[in-house]
Amino acid sequence: MFETVVTGLILRPEKRRIKPSAALDRASRGQYSERFEDLIFRQWGASMASTIANVELSAAESDLFEVGGLISRSTPFWIQGAGGNISLKQPQGDVLRIKASGLRLDQVSPQSGLVDLRLSECRSSLQQLHEKSASVEDKDDVEEGYAQALTRPVVSASDPQFARPSMETGFHVALEAPLVAHFHALTGVLMADLWYAADSRFQSWAKSHLTSVFGSWMFVDWMKPGFELYEALATEECRDKKLIVMRNHGVILGLDGAAGFHKWVELENAFLTEFGFAELGQLRGKSIQDIVAQRPELRTGPMRFLFPDTAVFLERLEKALKSTSTAGGEEHFTFDVASTDRDALELWAGTQLLLKTKPDVSSLPHDFVAAVAKLPTERYRLSLNPSPRHP
């Protein structure tokens, strides 16, 4: 159909018990504030909410799950499929807690989907790999070394089947912020597209608004996930950034706590209004099922590589798509209503939303797509998540 692409230790300082009656109300979030137990009832259902409500969590851990829950319930606006990751550097001890590779964010809870690793050991291993990588001729060996550098420091995992940390653990280790969230926000893709198109109006707006909202920020051009992105962000210039917007790859937020997430919502609101994308913003907080039901036209459109995950999960997309028409000399496909592959549907709908919002949005270069699909860390992630997920 398409051109072929090769495809433990838990520290809980300052424990507190979250009860159904307790509210984590953040006044600074305005209309986006909501109680934590309300969020988890909607995200994981009454059974899981009841379980989480009786788990002892530190304030920092509560923030981690709150941010992950907020992101994961807005598909495909903020996240698609098994993409995205969240992490917490424990306030005490040498531990990084991060989402396990191969899982969706909505599968992460205090009881599942997490990996703990020794932060200093991982940081040291990555630095050694960085120093050696320039002299290594076979870059596949570097990528294998990167995977090992993430795996060796692991001290515990919620699930033995998902015992490897996110492939993006590298930049989570490198960035200074205690809470780091990476997600494939459609708004981030649009922002980066305008920035690298040298749109003078947007660049002027961004320099003003990104500074006033986040303080320290940067844009990153096309970078392969994993080691290449880690190397780009593991510099003195980048480590303290609070907002990183990546071309065709969403955003990274460096947060002190969950309360800081409202800054991203504030920036999105201003951007969507200023540049005529307000209709897209109306989909924030809605599920993929609701969005596709309201906008069935999102099932049909051209095939474009707007996210790295499109390359990774291409075979699953192919199984769910049927060639239906040609428009402007370009073949169009329709996502099969009989398909139960939720991950593929979110990727497809996210792609079509971007194309309908900004038809000239840039796609990933072909050689970049082929390189991403061959990454050992991506192939491992795909091996953990090979089957369709029911909506």
C-alpha cells in the first residue's frame, strides 16, 4: 500500500493518602482545574479510582499521575497511541521513575506501567556513550549501547513484561526539572511548523509569549527519538529549559509540579486564538471515540508522516486503511470502521486533524522516516505493543 519502511526501588517521602473527598484543586488552572479523584474516575473507571484513592502517594507522585492523566484523556489532541512519557526525579534518593516502554499513558497508574532506575548510574552510562559515540563507525552499535544504558540502571518495574524504561529516558535524565512530561501535542506540531517555515509573525509572537509564559524555551528541528534527541538536549544550554517544542514531535515540559501544566494550556489558548486555529482547540479533553463520531470525515485523507510514531506503527496503519479515492493526484485512504486498533486510529485522526487545520504542514523527510523505523529502541517498543487495542 505504502512504500515499505523497515520497520524495585521505590522511595515515598512525605507520604499522603489520597481520599475520594480530598481535592487537589489548583486555582491557577482556572477552568481546567479539577479534582484528582474526578480525573481518575473518568480516566480509569470507578474500580481503578477506588484503588488509587487508597494508595499512599507523596505530593510529587500525585503530581506525576495527575499530569499523566490529564494528557492521556485528550486523544489525539495531546497524545496518540503508545507515544509520550512522564517521569519524576524523586525528591529524596537517586531514583528516576518513568513510564515503561511500550505502554500507553492511560495504562500508567500507581500500580502499573512504571520503571524505577538509578539516576546517577544512568546519567554516567549515557555520558560515557556520548564520549565514545563519535568514534563508533556503526551507528546501530550506538543505538544498541543507548538501549543498554537505559536498561542496566533499572532497579524495579511494576510489570515484568514492561520492565524497560521509555526509549526517551535519555532526555528525562538530562533535563533538570523534577517532573518532565513529553507528549505529541498537535499544537506543538503547528508551532514548530510555523517556526521552521520562518513565519515572521509567529516568530515574533513566540519570542514574546513563550518567554512570558515559560521563561526558558527552545525549538528543536528534526531529531530521531532516543540517543540523537538525548544528545541534542544534554547540553548546558538545554538542561534548564521549561518548554521544548520539537518539529513533528510535540513538546517537552519541564515542571516543578502539576500546577505548572496550566502554563501549557494558557499558551495553547493564546496560540490557537491568535493564528486562527480555535476550532482545533475545541477538541481538547475529548476522547478519540467522541471526536471521530462528531467528525467522521477524519477517517479519510492522504497518508502523511507527521509523527515519528507513524513510521513505527506503519504496518498496523496499513492493516486498518483502505484505498478509497484520489484527490489532487494523491491517493486517499479510509480508516476501516471495523478496525479495533485504537492506537492506529488516534495516529490517523491526529494526522488528518493537522492536515485539515493546516494543509501545508510539513512531513518528516523520507530518510528520517526510514531511520526511525529501524531504531532498536523503537522496534523493541513495537514488539511489546503489536496487537490492536479495542476502543
